[in-house]
Amino acid sequence: MRKIEALFAVAAGLATVSAVDGANAQQPGADPALLEHGKEIYRRECVACHGVEGDGAGPGAYILSQRPRNLQLGVFKLRSTPSGENPTDQDLFEAITRGVEGAAGAMMPSFASLPERDRWALVAVVKDFAFIEDPGKPISVPPRPAHADLALGAQVYDRLQCASCHGADGMGDGPSSLTLKDDQKRRIWATDFTDGRYKGGAAPDEVYTRIFTGLDGSPMPAYGSKATPDELWALTEYVLSFGATSTDKISGDTE
Amino acid sequence: MTINRYLSRRTMLSTGAAALGVAALPRLAVADYTEQPDIAGGVLKGKVMLSGAPPKPEEILISKDHGHCGEGAIVPDPVRVTADGYLADAVVALKDISQGKPWSDPGTVPKIVQARCKFEPYVQVARKGAELTILNEDPLLHNIHAYELIGRARRTMFNIAQPQAGQVDKHVLKMRRGDVIEIDCDAHNWMSAWIYTADHPYVGVADSKGEVSIDRIPPGSYELTAWHPVFGETAGDVAVKAGETSEFSVQFKV
């Protein structure tokens, strides 16, 4: 680790030099002190997986069932923004806070135990690595209907051919699940809904958002323009129903 | 004179990042291009060739949707080469050209169609920042998954589901640093297409005889690059004279 920290110090030092000559002056509103603070937190908490350069190739990356994000690419699965758009600051903050879990195992741990200011400082670091100067505009998620229309949800699941990857029973074993690759051409699995675990969390609003925007960097595409909000809500309820072991889970009181 | 640009860019990316931190990585410089509607200029006419035996093509088994996609195996990225070595599907482009004929010439509005579980066309060119029209003609789920190639990394540009026939999406081809867009369908892993993006319209795709022609070029000396989905990029120099047709040839070596 000593070597890594030394490298990071060199990188940070020279980055400061280039900031002086204006190369880093493109982030209006960015708080340099917050970014510098974030780099300290990043060095302590994040380099093991995301690497000194933020390229997702830290020394611990190889043990993970899905590789850490290459932050330099600026592509994020958990967004409230359309496919291809940058995430919002809030999206990044929530992902850092919540971590990323999924049917393929826990991937990124929750950093909820860090002080809020530290987590916002990490958001600044991620945006710096990813060159995010123009956060995307979030989609609007209409209020969750009081009644879950599971029959309609099943129809939409069929029409949008979710079973192609996620399987007719939601177990992640559809015919295309065998050939899925992530953006770095590594094997990736379709989420098994019966576990009730989702990369962006099991809150209904989150599941709705994942279906709408897709998970960039994974094979999951955006379906937002292919169904009405009512249909997307019915589909969300249907997806959640695969993982429900109690009425609490169906009503979304799992958080 | 083969230049593996991907390798050199990767080297730049990794050493640059290690030495300078992320602040030093260059952002996309938006190249200005000035259109000159009246330009006559000269013509470049070229042949793209492959020397050496083409590599054994990678085949992928058609594993689903046989009714629409067919049976057997498919080569996602075919090397289409004639018996006498002329290579199709290579993109030839002039480098560093900031003014000339208008982009409005035909053939520069990008469109991609998914039909019988194949993308059509396989290789095309587009202006950086142009709007791509995406059409699904198959009555089954395709997802158009576009990546910008940056060094050896693939950067997702967008990933949109089209579960029904007749669905149309549009997406602006906003590039960060790369020129090449790779297009996949995760639902049918043998589907493959490529879009080469440029700042200027002096770019063309070699036809089935390996022939490519670029017209209305301002006279001068240029570096010319040729890129192919399987063989990467090579480069050379060409000279263009007003009112004349100059010939060139490009060779990819296996």
C-alpha cells in the first residue's frame, strides 16, 4: 500500500500544478477544498477497488463478481437520468451511501457510516475522475399507484420481453442470460429477482427508475419510452413481486 | 507504416493518467469545420487491400429466435475480401481538415436498421454530433447498445430497448475523445455494427471491391487514415490537386 499511496501523492501533486495553469478550471461551482478533502477519503476508502487513477483496476478489483467501475469512463449504472446522460450529484451520493448489492453478490459496500460531508467530497472526486461538468436531468417518477396491478405487470413483462434475460420466473435465467457481457466484455449475469435484491436498492421508485433509464455499462437497456407510466409502475410491482416473501415487501416497506 | 493508434492512445492514457492525474487527460476538443459550398477541389480515388491470409473468422452460434434470426452460426465481424485481395468495409478519412465541402452531401445522415437479427449497414460514417436514427424491423426484442471506443476501453454511449417491430429511436452521437462507435445487441450477441465519426465529410467506406472515392477536396497534402473493424487503423500520405483525380492505395497487413 505504501507504493500506491506514494503514487497517489505524485498524481495529486501534479494535478494541482495543472489546475494552476488553467487545465482544471472548467468546473464552475466546484469547491477545490472539498475535492482535496475527497481525495484523502478516496485514498483511504476507494483505491483498493477503484484504483489510484480511478480506472477500476485497484489491487482488490479482481476478487469482485462484477468489476468496479472505471470512473474515468464516466458511465454509471445507477442513474435517475436517461441512458447516455451523466448521473446527478444526488445519484452518485446515493450510490456511495447505499453501496451496490445484487443477485451476483454484494459488490460495493455501503459508505453510510462516513460523515455526510465526506460522502459529498467523494462525489466531487468521482465527478473529477469522470469529467462530469454537466449532470443529467432526472426523469420524473410519477407517484406509486395505491393498487398494484400485477396482471397488467405480467402483460408488460411479456410485451417488453424481460424474460429474454431475466427469465419467465424472474430467476435471471432467460435464453439471452447465457451470453451477456458488460461494457468491458466481462461475463455478467441478469439479476435474479427472486432474491429481492437489486443493484439500486429495492425501493419501488428505484426499481421503476432502473427500468426507465437502464443500467449503463451493463446489458440492461432503457425501457422508458416503450411503455406508459402506468405500465411501468405495473411492471415495477410485478418485478418486485418475484422477490416478495411478505406483504411488507410488496408494499415496499423494506428500506 | 501501420500505426496501431489504439495502442498508442492507450499508452498515452495510462502514462498520462499515472503522471498527471485525471486533470491532465484532454477533453474532447470540438473541431471547427467551415463549410465552403462552392468548392470544386480535387478527387481522391483509392483501393483498400489486405495482404496475407485473412484470419479465421470468429463464429457465434445463433442460440435463440430461430424463426426470425435463422439457424447455424454467424460471423459478427466478417472480413469481406475479394479473391485478388481487395478489402471491403474499411473507412478512409483525411486528417486535420478544417474547411471544405458541406456536410449536407448525401449519405451523411446516419441510420441503422435491425432486420432479421442483423444490423444494416455493418459499417457507416457519421458526423460527430449527428443524430442517429435507430429502427427495429423485427417483431422481437433488440437493444441497441452503442459504445465509444477510447483506447482499449468501451464507453457506453447509450443502451435502448426496442421490444417491438416498427419502433424508432433517435440519439445524438456525442463523442468524448474517440472516433469509432461499436454497436452490439445484448439480446443477440452475434449482431455487430460500426459507425466511424468524423468532424468533416472527407471520409468514405470502401465498397465490396475495396474501392472508395472522396471528392471536392481542397488541394494540398494530407495524412490519410484507413480503419477496419477487424484490422484497426493504418495511415499514409496523399496529395490532392485541383480539378484532378489522384489515386491511392491502402494496405492492411495481417
